[in-house]
Amino acid sequence: MQDNSLPQQTQTLAQKRFYASEQCATARRALERMVEDQHYDTDSLYYRQNALDFIERHLHYMSTHLIVNVEGYISNLKLMTRKRT
């Protein structure tokens, strides 16, 4: 699955490899589950004001910061976006 947020010609080779990887597919599925789960605030004003939605914004970050531990990133993101009751 390719990232639709950046034209392919503007993606670096490293970004193209990330978007084609199983690691990206796994991250995308985890982010999609977060968006579908009402316990996470993934529809904040911050994301509505930007061109990239929640999923694409975080995939883009991971594609440009390849040293990031994807599992740890998703785990921290869950902690930060979890709605408090």
C-alpha cells in the first residue's frame, strides 16, 4: 500500500522502502484501529487543520524518522491520545 499524502516523485528512496514494508503495513493497521476506537482522540482540531489526516501524518513522520521504533511510537501515541474518563 502506498502513501497517498506525497507524490511518489517527492518521496525519498528510504520513504518508498518504508511505505512498501511490512512494518508500515502493521503501523497503518494499528493506526486504523485507533481511529476506529472511540477511546482515542484521533479527530482533534490539530488534524483537521493539516493537509494530512491522523494516519498519514504519523506514517509520514515514521517514514522520515526511520530510526524510530514503530512499536514504541504507536504505544506512546496511544498513551497521548487516550481519552480520559
